[in-house]
Amino acid sequence: MSEDPSRAVWLPQARAYLRQADPVLARLIDDRPEFDPQAWMAQLPPMDLYGALLFQVAGQQLSVAATRRTLARIQALFGGHLPAPAELLAVDPGQLRQAGLSWRKVSTLRDLAERLTDGRLNPEGLSTLPDDELMTELTAIPGIGPWTVQGALLIALRREDVVLPGDLALRKAVRAAYELDHLPTQQEVLTTAEKWRPYRSLATSYRFSAAFEPTQAPPVARPGSART
């Protein structure tokens, strides 16, 4: 999302827009006047795009607590920071497995790192792509699906119009907020989120805040969340 100082102007404007666009969301916004949609990011280590994708891959099908434990072990393996692609490729894959990553996740992260170091993918170029083009580039890698990329868009690139329709927690939050008699499908979540454009990231953060404690970061996978 927008950085300071422009964020000081952007955030009230975005809240006002969402309040008018969605009366249900408006009640949540009014109930949380001090809510900072970026506060949870301060609890995360510094992340570039690769770091955010590593974070997301590590969190696939895991609880928030389990993801954080795995992340801490990975940081310890690399001297207290998340690895750059070349650093990850330089360690024995077994060490990553011992840190808590499944072999499938190790393979995904190594594949991604190889593409970023051998020139098939350009990190700077990726960061400037529109959301849909970046999604196409990254989901071509086995083990990286829309949910993983959407989380990285939020964390590393601070994109303002991102929603995670496959996340079980968001689907449950939508069901509760709109008093649905069923768990909404991904398409139903997207349909609901249409009214949030162009501020779907902020609206999604509010929805997650209603379901989880502030210390539980929205993009981290939870049991039953979208697979990749």
C-alpha cells in the first residue's frame, strides 16, 4: 500500500471510499478507528519479492504459529535474515528440510531461486509488472499459485488492490459479515470484493482484522487455506 507521506492522505480517502461503497464494511471501519492495515508487517523480517514468496510458500497449509517457527529456523540458518536466491541455492537442500520445509516447498523455492539467478526471471522487472502479468509469470512455477502471489503482492510490493479469495479465513469472514448461509466460493468472494475496488487490499485487511488478533498476519496460510 502507499508509503508515507502520501499514505497519510491516502488512508483516510480509502476508508471514506470503502465506507460509502459497502455499508457492511463501513460498520467494521467505524468500530476500528485506530486500525493500521500495515501494523502487522512491522512484525515481519525485511522482505523483497523473493523473501515474500519464500514466506508465502513456507506458510502454505500451515497455521500462523507453525509458519513463524519455520521462518525463524530459516532465518537462523542464514545468519538471522531471509536468504537471497543465490544464498538459498548455496545450502544443502536437506538443511532447508530440517528447518521445517517439505521437500515440495524446497523444490519450489529452489526452482524460483534458479530462475531469478540464471536470468529467466528479472527481480526488478517482476516488481514493476501489473498484478495480472506478475501472477502469470510466477504461477508458471510449480508450487506457486494465486494465493502465494497475492500475499507477496501485499507484503513486498504493497499493491493496493489485492484480495485473496482462496483464503479460508477470508471466506469465513465474508460469510459472517454478510450473514450468508454457506461458505462463499472464491468467485463469490471476488464478486463481493468488486465493490471494494480500487482498495481491495485495505478492505481485505479489515476483514482479516475482524477474524484474527492483530499479531496474526493476513497473508500467512491457515489450515484449510488455498493450497498455493
